[in-house]
Amino acid sequence: MARFKFTALDSKGKEVHGEIDADNQSAAVARIREKQYFPTKVEELSGGGGAPARKGAAPKSALQMEIKMPKFLQGGVKTKQLVTFTRQLSTLVNAGLPLMRAMRVLQRQEKNAALRDAVSQMAESIESGSTFAEALAAHPKIFDRLFVNMVKAGEIGGVLDVVLARLAEFQEKAEKIKGKVKSAMTYPIVVLVMALSILTFLMMFIVPKFADIFADLMGGKGMPMLTQFVMNASSVMVHRLPIVVIVIVALVVIIKLLAKTTGGRYALDKFKLNAPVFGTLISKNSISRFTRTLGTLMSSGVPVLQALNIVKETVGNEVISKAVAMIHDAVKEGENMAPPIASSKVFPPMVVSMVEVGEETGALPDMLNKIADSYDDDVDNAVAAMTSIIEPVLIIFLAVVVGTIVIALFLPLVSIIGGLSG
């Protein structure tokens, strides 16, 4: 019997360390789980002296092998492909297939090379004694913390098939909302691009020719204010186009750099939440993501503090992430979740009330998912309303811009014709 040194997480997400005797690494992992711990690192000790095992010892866990993974395996998987993989795996496991057989089936039929190789690596890790969650954790750019921790909870609770089904449903709903937003924005973006293209053509090729004609016909007289403004704008675009492009690129780069800092990201996300027209949509989508993720994690058996930590990193908005951190600290001190949610002033009163009811009735995960469903419907309605508003606004914008240019070019002609008549 060998002795193993391990690092694990308890039910509250706290890291614990210890040693245990077992015949091999798989048995050691099983004994650690019997203690209601989730192992993250298991190493065999050589002669009990604390040194790592020599060659021929049990294979290391997938988490320990993470730094050895080739870089090309750490990405290249689209969200839709991951959703399909999760749904297929959920279906196979729910049908009674052992996990290893299900993994091999998916490996053979997977067309994406990166995902296929990742599945192969995961299958080998599981065969070597690692858990499914540990194998997933070795590919952090494909499977995020939400995915890994939900699978971890499913393995500990013995309900992996149920958790995979919930995870697939969660991914499908998130992808559905994203697809609706993209689809709704396609037409307005096309109209905007066409409007800008027409404006650029008029200002760079048509207006300069009229400027030369007016210079000859006006005989040094001053042009109307509107015409002069359009001529000046055209001159800037024609003669200083590189400078304009450089300024625009510089602004984009500055915003990107600021978005990489904590303060800049917070300010940018706060602006997004308060932006006209789009702010309401972004706010509702972020709240839906927060409640859906937290509800799915808690209903899968993930402890509330650990679930809040995961949500904080996956919510995708620094303002809401900061609010979640405050909620986590309050819950850690023994408070209910509703009061810190209300004091954060990020979530609407309806969310606070429903969370409060969920805590009182002991059905908080279900209540969170109901909130997410409600906000998903609101997002659908907001997208439809925004699309119906943006389309005529863009058309009116194009008409006003083109009309302004036409009027500006017509005003000097009135003055010239009046002079000829005199």
C-alpha cells in the first residue's frame, strides 16, 4: 500500500491538504471522495518522505498535466460546437452509456479537430484515474469554470446525467439569446454601412467637384453658411483622410487598452449599462445571465459561496461582478442573499423580491431560473422593439444627411441664378 499526498476542496469550497494510504491513485481518489472532499491534486509519496513518486508511479491527474497540453488544443472551438457536444454527451449518458464509451463515440464523430483531440486527451486522463471534471479542467479555453464546476457537482452527487442535461439547456438558451440579438442587428448594421458608404462617396467625390464649380461662378463671393460647412467637411475628408483614420484607430486602441484595466473595464461596463437605447438591453441580458448561471449551479449541487465565485468570473460585466463579490462577502458572514442584492443598487426590485421569496420558501434555484426566463422574454421583446425603432431612425438619418448635402449644394445655385437674372 502506498501513501498519497492530496489537495482537495471541501463542500464550502475551502482548500484542504492531507495524506492518505491506498493501493493506487484511483483508490486514493475514491477514499478522498468518501470524506466528502473533491480532490484537485493527488501525488504518491516515495517512502513517506514527501517526495514525488519515481518513474513507474501512478499517473498524475489531468490538472497537473495542464501545462504540458499543446497550445493548439487550448482553443479553436466555437460555442455552437460546444453546445452540440454537451447535448450529445448528455443524451448518451442519460441513455445509460458509460462515460468512457460515450466519450469515445463522440470522439469518433467529432469534426472539429481541436475538440476531437481534447476529447481524446480527456478520455485518456479518465482512464488513468482522473475524474471527468479534472479532465475538463485541463482544457480551460474550451471548458470554462462554470462547465467544470457543474460537472464536478454532478460527479460528487452521482447525478452527472442530470447536470449535463441542465448544462446543455443553459448553453442552448444562452446561444439562442445571442443568436436573436445578432440576427436582429444584422439589418440595422447593413443600413448603417450603406449610409456611411453613400455619405463618404458624396463627400469625397461629388462635393469637391461642386466646390470647384462654385469657386468659378461665385466670383469670390461668400457661400451660404450651410454650404461652407459641407465644403469644409468634404475638404477635411479629402485632404486629411489619413489623419482622420489614425484618430479613429487611436481612439479604438485607447478604449481597448483601458478595457484591459480593472478601472477602465468597470467604467466601460457602467457606461454600457446606462447607454441610451442599448443600455436596457445589456442590463437585462446581464441580469438574465447572472440569475441563470447562479440558479443552474445551485440546482446542480454547487455550494452557494462557490457558485457565487464562479458567477463573479463568468457574468461578463464588471459592475455586476463587483456586486456579486459584495453578495458573496455578505452571504459568507451569514446574511441572506436578498439584502446585499438590494443594497448593490444594480438589480431591479423585482429581482430582490423574487430572491427573497425563494429564500423564504427554500426554492431559490428554481426562483432564480424563473427570473432568468422572465428576463430572457424581456430581452426578446427589447430586441424586437429596438429593431423596430432603429430601422426607421437609420433611414431618417440617411435621408437627413443626404438631404442636407443636396440643400447645401442647391443654395449657391439660387444665389448664382439670382445674380444672372439681375
